[in-house]
Amino acid sequence: MKALVYHAAHDVRCESVPDPDPEATHGAVVKISRAGICGSDLHIYGGHGFSPEPGYVVGHEAVGEVVEVGSAVARFRVGDRVLVPGSTGCATCARCRRGEVLLCENGQTGCYGLGHALPGSQAEAVAVPAADTGLWRIPEGVSDDDAVVLTDNLPTAWYGAEGARIQPGDTVAVVGLGPVGLCAVQSAFAMGASRVLGVDLVAERRAYAETLGAIALHPEDPKQHALELTGGLGADGVIEAVGADATIQLSLDLVRRGGHVSVVGVNQTRNFAFDMALAQVKSIAFRIGLCSVQAQLPALVPLVEGGRIQPSAAISHHMPLADGAEGYRLFAAREAGVRKVILTP
């Protein structure tokens, strides 16, 4: 089959790889109809990958049709239309059965496309371990475009909004207006925020966030602009959707005294200089974590079905899988109004 394979920094190629080899008892194979490029995939593309060994299939956002199931799979059958959450765990422990797969008690936590251990889903097909907890059936009223954003970006944004402890009437700041940030804008409003302030260096992203109801902060001095809009107080909650040291620090600066900062951007710094004095003086509640997609879907799927949240609003480009290298380049360069790139095998 064809798949996107990581070889080196800025070197992702569409090439032939072996067909998926599922675990015969609890696994499944899904034929992919849509695959997304995630912002965290850009860490790999930039050469800061999660595996020292190149030559693996990338990607962890996909939807498609089940074409093979193991003998012990109980919840899914061949022909089911499913989304493949980016996070994986086992099929048996209490945490995974609650959807908290990244806290798997059997140590089977994983994510597609970070190395050879679990090949990615930017491909014509993907093998899914522990299919009963590693797949989610797509309701009839949910499009493939909406469903592919439900595999990671929207659940991560919702998880971030939960960490910001949003209450009705709150002013919420979203730092980073890529796909996760745009989903965070919608999530904050769905949770009752009265205002959402958006921060991003890219003018087109700020402008698009405004079409979703956000107020774009001046990129030259977002802290001062936020203080002006909040009577000198700052935001009640901040959702950080970049993961850079500078944007995490900015989030601490933007939040009001007694507020909540929730970091869901992927950070690879091991020596971040956390401003403990500032956090203590402002009595900030700080949360950082990775989202177990399955745990968020029960709340999110009905909101998408009802039109309260529109995940596909984050999508700007559709491209053939064969053009995946160009999709990566475009997304990394933030060209041509790119928000999210969807690949079609």
C-alpha cells in the first residue's frame, strides 16, 4: 500500500510499504478515507521526532471503514464507518475502558506514527490494536471531515478547555490559533465563555478566529491588549495550544489572579524555567497533559451531531495522499491561509 514515510527533517515521502499486519485476536484493519496532518506532526517533520530511527509511517488522525477484525473484537464489524483516535491503550484495564487510554494500567499507552512500534495512519490503511477501545463508530450525521478532526484536534481542545475550568460568562484566552486553537475557541464558547481572546502571530489565523467569534489580540503586545479588554484583570482561563516555552510563559502572563492555565500544546523542553513566583503570587492553577481522545468523545460527538461545534471549520486544504510532502511543507510554512490539511488516499 501507499503511505507517507518519514526519512529525515523536511523529508516525508509517499511510497510503498507493507500492508497492515493486525493483531489476530483483538486488532482490526481500517481502510482510510481521510487522514489529517496534526500540528504535532510538524515536530517530526522539523527533525525533532519521537523516534531516533527514521523510515516509519507517520500520522495519527484518520477515519475510514473497517475491513478486517480479530476473533475477539466484540464492538465492531467489517463495513463499520469509524474514526481512529490518535491515542491507544489496551482493551481490558479499568482506565482504558473509561477512555483514559494514555493512563493505561497495562503500560500499552501509545500514539500512531511516532516510530516503528505503531505505524501511522497517513496511509491507505492502518492496523488498530485493541480495536474495541481503539475505534469509535461514526454516527450517520457526522461527515468524514468532522470525524477526522474528532480523532485528535477537537478532543485535545476540549480537554484543554476543561483544564481551564471555564464557567459561564468567563473571558477565555486561546494562545495559538492553529487547528487545536480554533477548536478551543469553539469549545470555550460551547462551555459558556462570554468572550474568547485569540493570540497568534499569523494575521490570517487571527482573522479566521474572528469569524468564529473570537477577539484577536494585538500580536505586538497581547498582554496589554488583554488587560485593556478586561479592566486590568486578565483572562479567567487560558488554553495554550502551541507548546513553545514563550507561549506557555505568555499564558501565565495573560491569566488573572486566581485563574487557570491549561497547556495542551506539545512541549519538548526538559528545562522550562517555570515562573513559580508569578504563579504563586497570582494563585494560578496550572495544568498540562496529553488528551486521551476516547475519554472526550462521549461529550463531543453529540455536540458535533447537533451543530453546536463544527470541527471541519479548522480545515482549509484537501490534498491527495500522493501530495503529502507538499501538504507538510505548506502546513509548516503557514502558507496560503493554511489551517489544517486533510489527505485523501
